[in-house]
Amino acid sequence: MQPDLDDNPYTHMMIGMPTALVVSPHAPTRDALTAALNGSGVAAVAASECDDALRCLTSVRVDIVLLDTLCGDVQTLRRYVRALSGPIPVLYVAGRDAAYSPVALTPSAEADAVICRPVDPSEVVSAAKVALGLGVHSGDGRVTIGRLTLDADNNLVHVDEVEIRLTQTEFRIFRCLAEGEGDVVSNAVLFRRVWGIDPMSGSGDMVRAHIRNIRRKLASATGRDDWLLTAPRRGYRLVAG
């Protein structure tokens, strides 16, 4: 006798899109990340503690785990995830202690990425998409998003047949916006991911100056000045189409 799929509350998450398991005892964080992921094309299921997460892992295929270090028994859940067949990325949401300072957002043996509190949902979505390998990667390491192809080796952006050369910092900003795939990326995310600094120590003027330069180069090469849009008091987003 076939099992009734409706008996599984997570069945709708198994079909057609990658699935993220969000584990956090902090309800506002859990809800914000779940909503942001669902809105970006990544299905999300939430758990408040690691034992709940372990039960979820027996009911739903998970492609990535977002694990808040405020949870108890984090190491047990991480070991269980690492033991599953196939590499499942683990992203930590961590505090500002010495092990996970804002300038140490690099992969480690424990996590594929570390997101520091206060959590910006757009930063988490971007990191999750990168870890999941979303975007179209060609054999030479380039990434294609919409009409844009990013060449990180040479700090180049190709729009159709047009080549645009950016500085290293400009390219890192552009790549961060591209990874957002149309979502607004805040200054806080840019400070952390481009410059590796605490958002409180960054200057909005620094970001605006680089955004102006990128816009000018894109407009000069393509005749369009609407590739990068400003979301007032929120950040910037890239229109890749």
C-alpha cells in the first residue's frame, strides 16, 4: 500500500526546489530567515532546537542547514549532517566571540560559511545560494546570471558581447549584488563581505562612491543606467536581465 503523501507535512518541500533547514531557538531570527529563503526560491523548514532538527532530517530531504550556535548540542547535529550521504553545506549563525569575529567569515572544518549577528536575511540568502551553487557555472569558472557573466579571475563583467573591466573592490561589490539575484543587498552585508569589517565602522559614502563608479562603467559600455538600483535606506539591488 502506497503511503499517503499528505501524512508528511514536508512533502511540498521535496519537489522542484532546494530545501534549507533553519535551526534557531530565537523565533524572530528563525522566522525572518525562513521567510527570506522561501521568498528567494529556496524552500525552508524551521526547527527550534537540534533534537527537532534531527527529527526533520528523517522526514525531508535537506540541501543545506543554517545552524544558530545559540542552539544546544550544535556539534551533535553538525556531525549527523556531515555523516549524511552527499555533501550538505552547513552555515553557522554566530555571535561576535573570538572564534567567529566579523572579519573571519571564511569556511572552516565546522562550517561552510559563518554569518555574524545581527543577522541580515539578505546576507544569509546570498551565502546559502553560493553554498548551494545556484547560478550557471561554465567550465572556466565563470558565473552567468541573466545577461551577465562574471569573470573573477580578471575582474571582468560581460554583458552580451560587451566587456567591462572593474577594479577588484568594484568587482567584489558587483559579485555580492549578483549573488543576491535581484534581492536588495544592504550596506551591512557589503561591509562584511567586501571589506570584512564591522558594519558599525563602515561609511555609506564609501559604498556610494563605488556604486557610482560601477554604474558609470556599465552605462558607458551598455547605454543603460539602470543595472544597479537603490532601495532607499535599505541598500542596492542588481537587475541582471
